[in-house]
Amino acid sequence: MTWQEYEKKLEEFGYKDEIIAKIKPVFEFASIAHKDEKRFSGEPYIVHPIATSLKIAELRLDIDTISAALLHDVVENQNIAIEEIKKKFGEEIAFLVEGVTKVDRVRYHGVERTVESLRKMFLALAEDIRVVIIKLMDRLHNMETLEHVRPEKQKRIAMETLELYAPIADRLGMWDVKAKLEDLAFPYVNPDEYKWLKDQIKSRKEVGEAYLKSIKPILEETLRKDGIEAKIVYRAKHLLSIWKKLLRRDMDFDRIRDLVAIRIIVNNIDECYKALGILHKVWKPVPGHIKDFIALPKTNGYQSLHTYVFGPGRKTVSVQIRTVAMDEEAEYGIAAHWFYEAEGKRAITKKMDEKKFAWVRQLQEWQKEHAGKDHTDTLSALKIDFFKDRIFVFTPKGDVIDLPDGASPIDFAYNVHSEIGDKMSGAKVNNKMVQFSHKLKSGDSVEILTRKNKKPTPDWLDYAKTSIARGHIRSYLRKEGLLEPPKKLQLMLEVTVSAEDRIGLLKDYSEVFAKLGISILDVKIDNKNKSYPKTIFRFPPKQSINNAKILTSLKQIKGVEDVIIKEIKQ
């Protein structure tokens, strides 16, 4: 694609001339960087970053994200330094490109228990929502051209798409991207099932679409009479979603009522409920099938009214009713909240008071408030600090280890296996030798060196942060007699005296204790009540003097109100 063709596309998406002019040097830089590179299809490699960036532009995201999409492979493929990108195009673009480069290392190895860790790691490494969106668009274009990849790689890439990328798109509310990724991966993961379903669905889909086409004008006219100008569209359910439903419905097509659904798009929330009422007057609703996702949105932000009605000929029709803004969010998810604005800043399309997005199930919900913030604040709101107390690092085989922030190679070693921890002789992080005290960071590749005769030493406890590592080290040291026995606690008396404050009070206390032959080890004064301060004395008990004697001696001091004596260990 030439610059002129690319420029025309950006104009079609609504970008102004001054913004397009800023993208031109990035386009030229990427084209030169990839000039000698080819894709599996044989076409120039630059086709891929261009396609990825246009998908970003179609979402109407900002200039930095489009630029980073154009440059997203130059570091990995062409060894161009991040510093060079920063120098030429600024810190923000370099930051996004570096984020994409980090995330590129996350790979699916077919081990089911690691899938959730991979999703968490993907988001932790990304650091910025726009990095995630670039990677989703990058993967979408790669899936669109997967037929050119070697057959042995196709299934792995398709599985990675289903297990890693599609769920992340879903959690960001990017339904359209999720559906496309799933349907593109389906034929590579389950080719026989895909072929069978496509054959089965063809005639049913055509019949369903013809029926909805016939009732669309009736519905438009009915709503218009009640003052609602609605946009009405219909679309088929995506294939993998149908397949999953069939598996739950004993492979019975008659039990799937929403192969093709109708969507009513109105101007505001009041019109949503009004349209629902009109619809139920015209066509009888199917009992128990009304869902209000406007009052109770899904965790990824999705809002809509869902109902099933008996349409003409008693056929069941699936209907969704939503506003224009809800429709944009359903299609684009979180990307809908950073649509491009003429001056090139991200614009908030509507108020998002503590909008919730489900990032990772069974973890927690990410909550941010975006409304009314300037460009700088909005930019910082994009940063993902969701996993700030966790780090995600790689084993040499590419598996993911989840550790607390501040963890050391010792924690990593014991997390892999207790024997590796016990015999640890050294550690390499990103192929460089490091100290045992080294603090690991997300994305680090960690290799533990072992020696047969190596054993844990007491100083390891200074560097181990996890309870697993500390427990194993303590257990070994205790067994070998290398762990100092716990300090024996000494029995002490704690005497708290409350008295009216006056000059010479402490002197009187001292004289009483001296007469009793008691050596005070510790004195503290509690001045919360300035008129009647508390003085706390600690000392070892004397067998020859009982507590009653101490109590009566102290109470004889002028101004003493109360004396409390208790035994403690320290």
C-alpha cells in the first residue's frame, strides 16, 4: 500500500490533515525498516503493520497508538533500539512499542493450568490498555492470513488465539474482535466440526435472515408511530458461539432460538424501555426470557435489553435493544472510550463513573474513573497498575511463574521445586549472572544453576520473600542445626501507675522501687491524659516481694489514682 492509499483510508476514518501529516514519517520509517522482509504469503512484510494500524484507526484511536501499531515489529524483527524510536518519535510511542515487544514473548504451550497465568502475565506486561489493543489487532490480521503459515504452526497459533487472545478481547468488552478471532481460529482447531456446522447452518441462516428482513419494516413503522426513530439491524450469531450452544443443547438446532438476532438501536435509555414496551404490545414475549443488562451491566461493561418474542407466524425472534453509545461499546469495548478527537487527544464519549471491566476472572475488578480528566490524566488512566503487587517471570522453557513483587531468584527456585531451591548455586536473569538478592521484574527470563553439594545458608532468609521459600530454608537449617533457636522469652512484671501530674512524681516512684530492691529495666510514659499521665514500668519479678506489696507501696504515693500489675513475656 502506498502512502497516498494509506492517507485516503485515514481520511475515511475521520482523521484531520494535521494528524495524518504526523503519521507520515512513522509510515516511511516502518516501510524502510521492513523493506527486505517478506511474510509467509510472499508479500512484503510491511503489509502486516499497515493492516494492524488501519484496524487501530478504524477503532478511531489516537495518533500514538496508530504509530506504535506501524512500528510494533521493528524492534523484534529488525533489531531497532527502543532508544532510536524514542529519539525519532517521542517517549509515548516508544513506550507502546516496547510494551508490544514484551508481550510478544507470551506464548501458549498447551498446558491448561498455565492459561490463566498467561492471561494475567499478558496484561501485567502490557502496562497500557493500548498495548493490549495493538496486540489484539495484530493477532486479528495474523489470523486473517493464517492459511499462508506452515500447517504444523497453524493449530498452535489458533489454540493460542482461542485460549489467550479471544478471552482478553471478551474481558475488554470488544465483542466484535472476540467473535472474529474465535471464528477464524475454529476451522484450524476443530476442522471437522467447523465444516459440519457450516453446512448445517447455511440454509437455516438464510431462512432466518429472510424472515427478519420481512419483519424489519413492520417494526420500524410501529416504533415510528410512537415517536421512536430507530436503526434496526440483524446479524447471525458467530459460528463458535453456535457450536458451544449446540454442545449444551444436545446438538439440537431447534433449541437454539438466536441463530439470527435483530437489534434495535435508539437514542437514549428512556427510548430503550419504551421500545421494549411497544415490542411486547405488538408481539407476545416469551416468558422468562427478558434480561435487563442496562440496569445490571455485565462485568465487561456490556449494556442492552434482551428479549425473545413470538413474531409473525409464531416464530421466535431474539431482540436486543440498546443506545448508540451502548452499541459502540458492545462492538469496540474499552476502545470506544478513547475515540479519536480532532486535536488528536483521546475523547471520552460519555461519563464513565467507576466503570468496571473484568480483566481476569477470580481475581478482582479493575475500577478507574475517567470523566472530566485532562489529556495527561487520561493518559495515566490507561496505564495498567492492576498487578502492581505481583510479577510474572519465565522459566527457560517459557512457562510462567507468578511471584509477589520484590521476589528474588531464591523465591523463583523454590516455586519451581524445593530440590532446585535447596541445591541452588547461582542464578541468571535474561542470560546475565545476578546476586541471590536480585529483585526480579515482570518479563524476566530466569535460569537457576544448581550444584549437587550446594546447601541453603542462613543469609538466604534475608532475600527470600515467599512463605514457600522461607519455610523450606528454615526446615533445612533447623534440621542441620544451623538455625538459631528462638530466643527464650523472659517473664516480666508490667506495672502501670496513673497519678495526678506534679513535680517530683517520678522521684517518688524511684524511691519506692529502690526500697523494694526492684531494678527497673524499662519505663514509658503515656501522656494521653495530661492531667493524669500513666507511667509504665517493666522489671523481672522478685520471689521475695509479692504483687500486693508493690501495689500498696505505690498507692501510698501522693496523687496516685490507680495501679495495674500484670505478667508479660518479652
